[in-house]
Amino acid sequence: METFAALMESLNNFVWGPPMMALLLGVGFFLTVGLRFISLTKIGYGFRQLFKKRTNAEEGDVSPFAALMTALSSTVGTGNIAGVAAAIAIGGPGAVFWMWVTAILGTATKFGEGVLAVRYREIDANGNRVGGPMYYIKNGLGPKFMWLAAAFATFGIIGSLSTGNAVQANSIGDALQSAYGDWTIFGVQPFDAKVIAFVLSLLVAGVIFGGIKRIGAIASKLVPFMAVLYITTALIVIGANISQVPSAFGLIFKGAIGLQGAGTGVAIGLMMLAMKKGIARGLFSNEAGQGSAPIAHAAAQNNDPVNQGIIAMLGTIIDTLIICTITALVILTSGVMSADCLASPAILDMLDSGSTPQGCETGVPLTAAAFDATLVGLGEHIVTFCLVIFAFTTIIGWSYYGERCAAFIFKEKSIPIFRCFCILAVFASTYALSFETGDDNLVVNTFWLIADSLTGLMAAPNLIALILLSPVVFKLAKEYFDKDKIASDGLVDQDDM
């Protein structure tokens, strides 16, 4: 296991080297400026459009709200609970700052993805609206770039089975075992890894074989409910530790530039560690630039690409700037992390295999401990419940992304086969928890290293396409908001445009 973890760490270092971080942040900054900052100034407008009544003339398979909930179902998950904890445990509090940077710039990226998803979507053999990076590469950039579309679809298939299914299912099993593994009912352990694997596989199968409409319907009910429950509980914890909030923000900003270290070399090392983990976890959490969310937005009942782009960017705001920030504040204000467990000069020598200092929790156990420190006897159960539901919705959302990538390469006949592979990935990754490893933190961190690496591989083709198609995004956005300005002046009825 140690050898495999070291291999994954090497791959992660390569994928998330300076070129990828520069590309990710650079594309976000480029689109933000090119869009004249509308991705930041039109957030309120976006929420109004989200709940706007739609006519039957709008083409698509699910409502814009359901499309956003499907996208959020795949983003609001373990990244918000376990991912933030892992980022802080490995990269220190400064990782949170770089998650914010990724999110702020990611609003423009998500906007561009949503615009292009609707602009270049197609109707498949089954009569469904389909789209995403592979389609806007194919239809927007032409035959010469089909290799890039195929590369994204290939990484999307692998990412769906691993990041979107295996990692999420493993987190569900880990959370349930940690919280309820000792329970026995009529001589049976209901939260044994083998039992969890079987039940979870059945539940996932019952949803994903219903297609995008069933996924959208389930996501529209579960995601808002769980988000409200989690945020409300987290705010209660933060309120109880309100005096620690200023120092928590201090740790975040100091850690972002490595000021908790002693010496210039150490400071730079810690800053780069925080940047790498923060950006990687930020992208894994909100998926801005990864290219997965536009696959869901392409199915929206919306004829206007820009209108759906405005709605698409809300996912980043909700996911990272709200939910991830709240998780980070719960952890940093609870007092469950000692100074030795925060990023320090000593930690730089301990991360070659993806492990954390001995005695320091990471992932779900860290977040659960932070909640339970204030809500004694209750916090752990709330976190476990929320994570299970969040991760479940992530699985069903990513299953749809993967099947669309599979259909792009192998046509629609491959979809039932791909769904079976999704079920197998869920079962195997959860069943694997029944094997003893001797180092739980090593297993958790290795899963996250795999997720980070695959996230980066998916992002690269999509980010290149966003740059090349940015003139289309800028043009459509200008035309849309010029019309919107005329309508707001009372010269034209917006509904007639």
C-alpha cells in the first residue's frame, strides 16, 4: 500500500505542477476580465433567473433548477466535508484561501462552461439533449480537435468510475463504519463494509438506470434539503465558537503565504503545499474548469446559452464559497487540531507517501470530531448523515457524466454497460474497506490523491477548449446583457426577446 501511495503522490505532483495551476487560475482570470466581471456582479441576477418561470417552448430534458441540482449533486459531496478536512490536514489552513481563489475565478469558468454546453449541445439517438466539453470541442472547434474531445471523454469515463463513484462510495463506507461499525442488530452488523457495499449498490442502481430525469428528480429533493441541514448545523457550531473565528481567518491568510513557517525556504514550501492542495481540493469540490457540470447543464430546459451559464456559475458560489468555507471554520474554530497537526516545517518531510502526522485525523473523522466537539454526542451523527447523502447524490450525478462520455465514444448502446461498471465500482470500493490496512489515514489520503490526479487530467482538455472558444462566450454574453439593459430601461419586454 505504501508503494502505491508513493506512486499516486508522484502522479499527483506531476498533474498538479505549476503548469496546471497556472492554466486553471489563468483561464479563470482571463474569462473573468473578458466577461467584464459579470460572473461576480450578476450573482443576484443568477439566483432570480434560477427560480424564473419557464415556458413549455424551452427545449431540454430537465428544468434549469434540476440541472443545477444535478450539477450540485456531483459537487456538494465528500469534497465539502472530507475534502476540506484533508486539504487542511495536509496543506494547512492556507489551503482554504486557495480554495477561495479557485472559486472566485471559477465562477467565470463555470459561466463559460454553461454557455458552451447549451450553445453546442446535440440531440442523441434517444431524443435527449446532450452536451459538455466533448461536444463543444467537436462542434465548436471542428474535426481537427476531435482528439481533444476524445481525450476528455476518456478521462471522464475513468474519472466517473474512480473520483465520482469509487471515492464517494469509499467515503460513505468509511463514515458509516467509523460511526456505527460496532452496532449489532439480531447478531448482524448492519454497517459492516460488505453489507454497506451491497445495499449502496442496489440504491445507486435504482436511480441511475432511470436516466437523467430520475437523477434530476432525486437531486432536486435531496440536495437542497441536505445543504440547508448541513449549513444550519455548521452555523450553530461556529456561533458557539464565535470568539475563535478571527484567529481562524488569521490562520487561513497566514498559511496562504506560508507565514507559519520559520525561514524563507520553509515559507515557500508551505505556501506551495497550501496552494497545491487548496486549488486541487477547490477544483474537486466545485469542479470549475473540470468540465463535468456542463454535461448536466446541457440537458436544461433553456434555449438561451447565456441564461443557463448564469445559472451554472451559482454552483461554485454555493459549493465552495459557502459550504466549504463553513466546513473550514467549523474545523478551525473547534480546537480539535493541535499545532502539530497544522502545516508546519516538520510536515513537509512527512508527506512523501501522502500520510499525515501520527495522531492527526483527516477526512471525515476530522470534520466529525470538529462538529462533535461542540454538539457532543450529536455532531458526529449529523456529519455522517450529511456525508452519506451528499456522497450518494455525487455518485448518481457522476454516473450520468460518465455515461455521456461513454456514449460520445461508444454510442448510446454502451450506456447500460457503463451503468453496470458504475455499480461494480461502488461495490468494490466499499467492499475494500473490509480489508485491514494498518493505516487508515494512508488509505484515505491515497484515495484523495487519486481523485486529485484524475480531476487534473479531466480539466486540461476542457480548459484548452474554453480558451479557444472564449470569443464565442464573450460575444454571446455581450449580446445577452445588451438586450437585458434595453429591457431594464423599459424599451423592450425581456420575455419577448
